[in-house]
Amino acid sequence: MRKTIAFILTVGVFVIGLRCSSNEEDNGLTFAQQFSIDSAAIEQYLLDNNITNALFDPDSLVRYILLRDGEGTFSPSKNQCVRVNYSGRFFPDGDVFDADTLASFYVDGVISGWTIVLQQLQQGDSIRLFVPSGLAYGSAGRGSSIPANAILEFNMGIDKIGTYISNNSKQCEL
């Protein structure tokens, strides 16, 4: 089991290293090094809490737990919009930093961790998502609300998948 986790983490770090456009994070660690630290913390949390049903996205970048399997028949693409309910918390303490009901946005207009996992979900699906810092707000953080290198955890559900109207208007039809 531990060898499998180590292999998956190694592959994930390699894939992220290939995708990374910047070599150094502000804390002196490379993106891949910070990803490895974050992923190890997430894996340890899952292990310590006997959470055995956590899934990986196809590239092994984020972990999520399917809480409810929806009635949808297709997943959104990057250029589609979605309406979601979500609650964002700091990992592992669980302090809520943001929440919204029926928030609408484009799949490619959010943090990378969301973009990755939203393309795997269908309408009605509900998940618990663990996002390594580099696929959230990275070493920059987000103002005073999210510190640098913060691992984030979300409960989220896709209420509806819409269509993209036009590049110029950025309107979303739900």
C-alpha cells in the first residue's frame, strides 16, 4: 500500500513538474517539492482518519471523495460554466474561509484544482476535495484571506452545467 502511494506521488510530482512554468516558489522550494510536501500531508490525513475511498483525478494531482453520485450524464469541459454550492476550508484545521450557494463560473476561470476535478464530475455530483497549495493559490496566497502555500479542502456539488455563450461577453447560460 505504501509503495503504491509513493509511486502515485512520484508520478504526480513528475506530471506537475512538467506543467509548472515557474521553477521556484517564494519559500525556496520548487513547485514539485511543495506539491510533494502537500500531497504527503493529504495522504497522511487520509490514512490517519481511515479514509479509504478517496479518488485521484486522472493525472493524480488532487484527491477527492465522492459524497453523492449525481444524475448527470456528461462532465463539463473547460469552456463551459457550472453552478455549484461549496464550502472552502483550510486543511487540516477545517476553518472555513469561503462558502457560497449557487455560484456560477467558467470551469477554466477558477483555481487549477477545481478546473481539474470539475471536468471529472457530472451534474448532481457532490464531493469533498483536497487541493495542494500549488493548484490553489500557491506561494502568493490570496491577500490576507488565504496564506501562502495553504492546502485547501472543499465540499462542493455541481448543481447545473451550462454552456458558453461568447468569448467577448463571457456570459454563461445555465
